[in-house]
Amino acid sequence: MIRTSFSALLPRLVFLVAPVLLAQSGPMPPPPLIQFVREEIKPGRGAAHAATEAAWTKILTRGKSSDYYMGMNSLTGPSEAWFIMGYRSYADWEAKQNEFETKPALKKEIDTISQQDGEHLSGVRTFLGAYRKDLSFGPDVEIGKMRYFRIRTFRIKQGMNKPFEEAVKVALGAYDKSHYPATFAFFEVMAGMGSPSYVVLRPMKTLGEMDAFDAADKAFQEALGEDGRKAMQKVFSETVNYVENQLFAFNPKLSFPAPFVVASDPAYWTPKPMKEGAN
């Protein structure tokens, strides 16, 4: 996993204060800040990429890193691996980025594996998102029990982020009225992507949850009403430049999960290594 340095993004960031995340299982709110690393995998390099990621995890474990992350593979669109890391604040992010600066031997190993990882990739994008509770919906989830993410990216026309946000808040009322059976978390992109942009994370335990989407969306549309639907369509056509929808599956072998994630399902997040010669 290749990361962008803190210093390269610092000029565009604003300090964010947040509560300490609990290292225990159970439902909890999304982290105040997420770093997304989006890697495009070269054709035929999936297994080799997974091997370098496994080596990366061993280095972090040996170095007692606390910069945990969850890795996932794309089920739709280009062949990609995404990594998400949660932080309490920008200061916390900075500290995690620099945690191996006093451990030159481990830093050298990380630099080496990063170079090897890059040989399997055709591109990398790193960006930061700040949690927007006011635009999010649904109860907190136990992320360690989730297996999939639907990720929706909105790129907004310049100067139109406020009308877009107001439209989202109107939609939230209809979601609540229709008892929409889902949770999704809005993150406003602060750096690393054209601005203004938003990334919406919808966790799912199974893909079977998508079978109920049509019925849930119909109830949502009814809750909006005809006038509400027309108003929403007008606002989104005036404010949104581009929308991308993707499906991802979590991959424990690409992950360096936090203790509270592992505690939710130890058998899943700490898979046993395959024995040599095993089929």
C-alpha cells in the first residue's frame, strides 16, 4: 500500500478535534477523519499484490504500529484495492504518518516493500475525508461484522456545495419518514480530489441486502412526494457534475485491522495462513 506523505497535503488541511475511539467491539460512529488509498492493480498482478500487502502487514505488526487499516477489493469497475484508515484528528493522522521516523530499520523495510508494491500498480490516489454527521443516516454499525461497502462518489459543481447539502438534508427527512433500512456515512473530501467532492460509505453484511433496495427506494420516493421528487431532481441536476457507484468486498488479507475490528469477528479478521502445498 503506497501512501502520500502528510507534508504534501498539510497546506489544505484544517485541524479537527475529535473524541478518542474505543478499542472494543460493538456499534460505534464513523471516525472523524478517513484517509482513502485507492490502488489500481495491473492485469494479472492480483496475487503478487496480495503477497506484498501481506508482507507489509507483517512489518507493521513487528513494528507495533497503531496505524490500522481495512483493505477491500473492487467487485465492479476497474480492478482496484482500496484501503481506509480512521483517525481522531489531523494531529492523530500526522502522528501515525511519522511513527516510524524514529525506527530507521523498520522505515527502510517499509520503503522497500512500498517500492515492490508499486510494481504491481498502474496508479494510486490518496485522499482525505472529514465525517459529516449532518449529512449521514442510520444507526451506528459494528464495522468488523460488515463484509461489503457500496461507495458513492459525488463531484459537485464549483460553488454549488451548499445547495447540494441542503438537498441531501431534505432527502434525509424522506429517508427517516420511510424508515429506510440502511446506514450510510457522508465524508466531505478535504484534500486529494477535485473540490467540492463527497464520498458516501454504505456498509453491508451481505450482498443480499441489495435485493431490498428497490422496495426501500420506492418507499423513499413516496415519502418525498411528487413535488419533492421534482425539486430533488432539479437541484441535483444543477449541482452535481458526476456520480460514481462502486461495490467492494473487505479482504482480511489486505487489512491491518484495529483491535476493535478483530474483536467483532476474530475468525474472519485473523485468517490462518495457508500451509505450503495445500490446495
